[in-house]
Amino acid sequence: MPIASTQPPASVANSTVQQRAYEQSYSSSIDGYGFPDRKIADGVELRGKTILSVGCGTSNDVWYLSRDNDVIGLDYALSGLRAGSECGVRGVAADLNFHPSLPFRSGAFDLVVLKDILEHVLAPLDILKEAHRILKPGGAVVLSLPNHFYLPMRLRILFGQGLIFKSFYSDHREIYREWDYMHIRFFTYRGVRSFLREAGLRPEKWFWDFGSLAHYFNPDMWLEPQLWKKRNGHPLSGRARIGLYALRPLWTVFNIVFPRRLREWIVSIAPGLLSAGFYVRARKTNGEAQ
């Protein structure tokens, strides 16, 4: 068992705006399939591995890995941990802003997932070094960070609109204000590479695409669970039905006309301007963090 200890998170009554928002959003129903992030395994069949997802939420991006691997999710939102436990992910409650150490023994994990969490914490380098510590020799980190300085965001800043944005799916302005926004650390492409080196990690593969297609708003991530629901007789929302019958064929045509590999190559030339996020697989180096 890789678990050494846990630190209980603050109670919801004494929690931050961010924690209360997450507790509420994670309390929705579980459909049993989630939103699998296939980039985590990247086409490799993972079996018998120990995997940790830090800042896991409901862990719905790694449910598909819990069938054949020992998957642990760490978060301070208890509703998310409960949701993950229903789908095979063992939950550990901890608040990394108060305890930046990861409560696991050294060399316990084959893979550590740090997706869209380090921009929320006070000491991101300490946590990344902890990820390095708990990795087995040759183990990997899957890291995702938002790029607040890609071209559209630079234009927002130029015209005084700030960093809190509205997307197609959510409006952060409904929850947060300038002085309590959930993102407290900000990264450039050069900064991410330096960040990884400092923690003793070597980038192995970058996942590039234009804007938000690089990760959360890539239609592939959304379409897969909707197709699963349709096949298994689960009810679809009006937006989901429109997406399947309109977005799916448009996305197929777009990928034929503008292939993914071509998009990746173009974005790799200037990722700091063209991609809304930095998604990278990094390998633990033989030596300690520099």
C-alpha cells in the first residue's frame, strides 16, 4: 500500500470560494463512464500500474484506468472523492496549500497525473518535486497547465478585461472576482520548461493544438462519453443531441481538411501564442532535481 498518511481538508464551512464551488459541482450524479482522457495513457495499454491523480476532482478522466491499475485520487473536495470511489478510484483527502507534501512513500508510483492543479496552489514547485520523489525510477508525470498568455488572452489583457474568462461551457465570472480567483500561479512556455527541469523532470512529449483544442475543449473528449451514453440507453441532454448530430460531422470534416498532425506542427512553432494550455508527459531523470 503506497499510502503513508493523509491530511484532512478544511471543513466546507471554513473553506475557500474555490473549494465550495468544487464541492457543489462534484456532487452531481455519476454516469459510470466519465470523460476519459486518453492522452494520459497515450495509446499504451496500462496494466498493473500504480497511478496517482493529484487534484483529481471526481477522477472521471481516469476511471477507465482503474479497471486494470491501482488508481488513487487526491483532493480536498470530499464530494469528488466520493464520486471517484464509486468508479474504482481510492480517495485521499488532503489540502496541498496547507500541506504541500504528498502523503506517500518514495518510489510508490509509475505515473503521477497533475492536470490543471498547480496553477491553484501556493507552492507548485514543492508539489512537483514531491511528484518526482514518489515516482519509481523512470516513472512519468502527466502535467497540464493553462496558458494565460496565449494570443486571445494577451488581447484581453491589453484591453483591460483581465484573466477571468467566460467559455462555451462555463463562466468563471459568475463565481470569482479579481481578488478571489482560483488561479494564483501563471506559466509561460519557457517557464514550464524551466519548471520541469527544476523538479528533475525531462519533457518526453508535448500535446499541441490550437487554442482550447489542446485539452478540455477538444471535441474528442466530449464526443466519446456522449456516444457511450447513446449506445447504452442513457438520456442525452438537448446540447448533447445537437452536438452528436452537428458537431461530430463538422469535427470529422475539420480533421480531414486540417489534420491533427499539421495543427500540432504549426502550434509547436509558437505554442506560447497559439495554444491555450501546456499538456506534457515528462519522465523522471536518473539524478535528483537540480
